[in-house]
Amino acid sequence: AQTVTQSQPEMSVQEAETVTLSCTYDTSESNYYLFWYKQPPSRQMILVIRQEAYKQQNATENRFSVNFQKAAKSFSLKISDSQLGDTAMYFCALTGANSKLTFGKGITLSVRP
Amino acid sequence: GAGVSQSPSNKVTEKGKDVELRCDPISGHTALYWYRQSLGQGLEFLIYFQGNSAPDKSGLPSDRFSAERTGGSVSTLTIQRTQQEDSAVYLCASSWGTGEVYGYTFGSGTRLTVV
């Protein structure tokens, strides 16, 4: 069975500062994929960033980057230069060969002006 | 269409009634997924379609839940004899091929309230 743990229920950050959201996971598969999704009040899940487990290089998408520690089964998301539009729930997720996403409980991020 | 479309956006139903939730995936996407998001349980996988067949129905919580997909396109999730614990947001996602490789696109969900 796969599990994803997000232990922080909420965080707050000042606009323009940097924040890191934590995620740990467990899986018995050797090939898997990790994701961070953003869910604004509109409810639609929006992909923030994706990491393939076999790639050692950390994924980066503009202001978003991950710190992927495979041995420690850790996959944290760093948001640089936080913007008010980053306020949302963020979910860490994992999938393997079965294409089924396993999500963490999510974290509510608030960006203060 | 341009995105994954779900209808209705919100549904209030009386306990014991049947409901149908609809998902229109992106045209050409072969895979379709249903998830349920509730306060107590977080996001749970319900069922996965590849074309019209469902190789993984392991997440359906009871035999009151069923889903079908026709023409490799539209999918309907049916909940019979609704209970209050069925209240949740039901999210649909689609992908070309398998989502982990090609990416999942989510709809905005249907918020179901059972009173």
C-alpha cells in the first residue's frame, strides 16, 4: 500500500518570502511519480510540479521547486517570492504503475499581504 | 472540450434518493478517474477507466456506488439510496494514456450534500 503524509495542516507566509511545504511518502514500488497539486476555492486541482522517482535532479517550475530525497522518502515543495495568488490548499500525491493517485491530507497555505 | 467538465456543480438530495454525477473528459483522453474528497477522509480514489472498461474499481466504498463510461468518453457515477456520509466533493480527472506519464487534468467537481 502507498501512503502520503503531510503533517502540517496549515502555514502562513508573507508576500514575496519563501515557504517550504513538507511531504513524506511510502511505497514498495521502484518506479513511481510524485506530484504537488494546488486546489483553490474553485475546487479544481491544478498541477504545480511533477517528479519522476528515477530522476535524481529536482524538478523546477518557475517559482516552484522540490527537494526530493529518495532514500528518506521525502518530497518537499519550495515556493519562492510568494504571491497572494498562491493562497490555496496544497496536496502532495504519489502514483505508481496502477495510475492511481494517493493524496496526502493537504495543507492550507495563506499568503499575507 | 477545453477542460474536464463535471455536472452538476452542486447537488442537494434527500437521504435515500439516487443521484447521478456526470464527467465529460477532455476529448481524446483514454483514461478517466473518479475521486471523492471529504473533510474526514481527505481525497480517496474511487474508480479508474481505461477506455470503457474499469480495471480498478477497488475504491468504490459500497455496492450502492457504481460507474460507467460509454463511447470512451462521458462517465456517470451513480450513488443509490444516498446516505449522509456520502456528502462530499466528487472529482473527476482524465489523461491521455496513463496519468502519471502524461498528466492528469481535473474537473471542478460536484459538491454533493445529502440532507
